[in-house]
Amino acid sequence: MTTDSKFLRTFEGEVFASPPIWFMRQAGRYLPEYRKLRAEAGSFLDLCFNPALASEVTLQPVRRFDLDAAILFADILLIPHALGQKLSFVENEGPRLEPVVTLKDLDAFRERDVLETLSPVFETVSKTRAGLGSDKALIGFAGAPWTVATYMLAGGPMKDPGVLRQKLYEEPALINGLIEILADKTIDYLLAQIDAGADAVQLFDTWASGLPWPVLDRVSIRPLDRIAKAVKKARPHVPVILFPKGVGEKALDYTLLQGCDGFGIDYAMDPTWARANLGERVVVQGGLDPLLTITGGKPMEDAASTYLKLFHDVPYVFNLGHGFTPQTPPEHVAALVEFVRSNG
Ligand code: CP3
């Protein structure tokens, strides 16, 4: 396959003097143009399900910073919503899912056709793809089953991870059943995004962090293996990127998975270790602490330079080690892009 997308060519093994760049949470509240459309849309969910506005929001950061990839504007919690759990976003509190999931909900979830409810998302994907040049890639995404399950089981962001960790031991039928359903629905969801025009897909496993190791294997590594394998089998040319946050040297296990083409490193991971142990196996992506983009200036550029130097001789995608927060000044992002392009 030949393409003029620097991002996609990196996944074909090409090394660029300055690597392709995109950012997790590149569309969002730190951008005034996002805040404007968000206010026009009404709620966050209304924005996610409005293809005209969602595709515009997807394109905003690509236009402003000339990034190499767009990431679909949606949320990992659209899957629980499509399964029938009521989702709302409460100002200054975050997402709320009601009621919390119990074992008796699983049969109904299994039967549910999520693709019908999610059809506006696929329209957003095709609209966005049509609005991007062929040098820009469009990344689709989903939450990993465990991370999505934490929100479904806690009814929102988990306040005490210990409560869910205990559930892992005490309610295996609930956890295993829910993870299996989420993995199945996520495969359908990602394939539909690809068919609508997504060039690559990323799986976010934010709450892989802090899991006991045998449990990590059960609820994170194996489900991601199943999803990545199924996506690869059905759409072999589409890169699959895994981003399990906070897994340390367990990263190795993920990069050994057959379907793992790219691996997102978080800000806690030692990039020297990542270069030595992962850099020749998969395309490493990211790493930079997003809080440095609030600071800006030399501390941000010195850190960026560390990643650029370490990964200069292998396929690498420049990105953050987690998403932007609303405090980031857009000028710092512009300066970071300029720095990467001129120092690669
Ligand atoms: O630009 C992009 O990266 C694409 C869109 C995207 C969003 N959320 C938009 C969003 C992506 C990829 C996500 C992933 C996501 N959502 C994750 C995994 C990555 C991570 O950040 O750990 C998680 C855990 C969620 C769940 C979620 N969505 C939370 C906890 C919140 C509230 C926190 C907050 O920042 O307010 C959201 C809301 C959300 N998702 C916003 C955006 C732009 C803010 C909503 C708003 O405009 O009010």
C-alpha cells in the first residue's frame, strides 16, 4: 500500500527525520473554537451524536496545528450508552452512568445492536475522512473493555479502585461476562468505524493501571488480544494501536500480541526502557507528560527532545503520555509542533 500519509507510512516501517504528530484529546476544551461549538451543540452527548458538528470538532485541531492525524471526536462511554445504560455528563463532576451494572443486565446487553444507536458516529467518520487531505490519517477508537467496565460498574469515574478490585475476586461471572460482551461489541464498533473511513484504530485502557498482574492478564491483555486479532483478521491493513496506561514492563506482553502494531507509552514510562524493549517490535507512540504543555517553553521542549532523540532511528509517532487537560494554552501546542518539526 502506498500512501502520502506520514502517520500511515510510519506503520509501514518508514522512519522520518521528524516523526508524524497527533495528540490525545487534541480536540477539546483547551481550544476556544471547541468551546464555541460545544456551547452551540448543547450537551456533550448531543455534540458526539451530531455528525456535522462532531466532524468539525475533529478537524479543528488538525487545521489549527497542521497535525498528521485526526482522531474521531466521540467518547469511550458511547458503548455503555448504546447498550442501554443512561449516560450523562455532569458539569464539574464528569460522566455519570445509571443504573450501575449488575449480573442481571448482561443478557439484555448481549442482545443489543449497538451499531444502530452509534450510526451517527459512522457518519461523523465518513464526513471527517471526506474533509481531510490524503496526507492526513483518521484514527478511530474505542475504550478497552476493562476501562469501560470500570465506569459501568461504578456508575461514573471510580472513586475507590479497591472496591472494583474486590469485585474482580468476588463477582467473576459479572466481570468476565461484561468484559466479554464489551469485547464483542467493540470489535463490531471498530470494524464499522474502519468501514466508514477510519485509517487506524486505537484502544484506550486508562485503568489498566494498578491492576494486580494475574488480573491484568485476565481483564486487559487477553480482551485486547481478542479485539486486536479480530480487527487484524478482518481488516489486515489497518494499524491497531494499544494504549494501556500505567502498565510498566507489562507493556512487553501487549507488544507481543499478534494484532498490536503500535503501542502508546504513558508519561510514567521510562522512554529509554521503551526504546530498548519495545522500539524494534512495534511503532512506539507518545510519552510526553501533557502537563508540560501547560508549562511550555524550555521544560516542554527539553522533554520533547528526549523522545525525539531516543526514537530517531525507529518508526515513532510523536504524542503525549495521556490527553491534554483544559489548562493547556493552544500557543504552547503550536510551539511544540513547531519544535518537533524543526528538531526531528
Ligand atoms: O480528541 C480526542 O482525543 C478524541 C475524543 C476523545 C474524548 N474522550 C473526548 C472527550 C477520546 C479519545 C476520549 C477518550 C476517553 N473518554 C477516555 C480514555 C482516555 C483518557 O482520557 O483516559 C476516558 C476515560 C473517557 C471518559 C470521559 N469522557 C471522562 C472521564 C470525561 C470527563 C472528564 C473531563 O475531561 O471532563 C469525558 C468527557 C470528554 N470526552 C470531554 C472530551 C472533549 C470533555 C467534555 C466536555 O466538553 O465537557
